[in-house]
Amino acid sequence: MSKEVALALLAGSREQDNVKGVDISGLDLTQCDISETSTEMLKAEGVILRGGILDLAYFLDADFTGANLEGASCGQTAFFDCVLYQVISSDADYSYAKLSASNCDYSNFSTCEFDNANLWASTFLGSDLSDATLTHVEASSACFDDANLTNADLSNGNFTETMFRKTNLTGADLSGGNFTDCDFTGANLTDVCWDNAILTNTKFDAGARPD
């Protein structure tokens, strides 16, 4: 599918609900504006949306495997049941976005903004979220196993029943967060800030539980 046809189909989705099966895989859509579009089963493997505008877009069951979303604006964007596997998305803005029940494994989200985002039941296995901001997020039942959260800000978020096994949390700010029933076994917790964090039934390695 050509860039022009793909953008026309996406533009048309602003006037109707959930255009299905649009294929933008491999296209270079650098700095393109696909905000407020609405799609189902979007095929976007390897698409380049570097610096793109995706604000208020709605993606249901989309596949962004290997996509480049570096520096993209995804404010209030909905990613429901999507695949963002091995995505390059450093410096992107996901403020107030909904990444629910999505596969975000082995991706680069370093220095991203996730303030007030909903990450419910999404997985970030092995992903890089170093220096990312995840304040006031809803991230219950999520998974950050083996992820890099060095110097990340997770303050005041809800992480109930979320997995942080073998996660690198060096220098991270977890103050004010709810970590009830979380699992931090094998995690690197050097210089983590736990001020006013809720740690009810939280699992730690022997001797690693904060005072």
C-alpha cells in the first residue's frame, strides 16, 4: 500500500468507527499526523512514525512490531490489545495514553513520558524504560520483568499485582506508589526511593525488603 493511500484511509477513519485491516507496514510516515484516527487490526510492522502525531488515536488489536515511534506524540492515544514488540520509541510522549493488555516487550521506551497513563495488564519484559517518567500511572497486573527502569520515576502509581522480577530499578523513584502483592525478587534495588510506598504482601529477596 502506498503512503498516500494509507494516509487517505486513516484520514477517513476519523469520520467512522474502526476502519479495519489498513496496512502501513514498512512505510516511512515520519512526522505524519494520524491523530484521532480509529482502526482495528492495523498492520504497522516496521512502520516509521518518528516524530509522528498520534494523539487521541484509537488502535484495537494493532501490530506495531519493530516500528519506529521515536519522539512521537501519543497523548491520550488508546492501544488496546496491541503488539508493540521491539519498538523504538525513545523520547515519545504517552501521557494519559491507554496501553492496556498490550505486548510492549523488548522495546526502547527510554526517556518517555507516561504520566497518568493506563498500562493495565501490559507487559514490558526486557524493555528499556531508563529515565522514563511513569507518575500517577494505573499499572496493575502489568509485567516489567528483566526491564531497565534505571532512574525512572514511578511515583504515586498503582502497581498492584505487578511483576518486577530481575528488573533494574537502580536510582528509581517509587515513592507514594501502591505495590501491594508485587514481586521484586531478583531485582536491583540500589538507591531506590520507597518513601510512603505501600508494600503489603510484596515479595523481596531475603534481606532486601526496605525498612
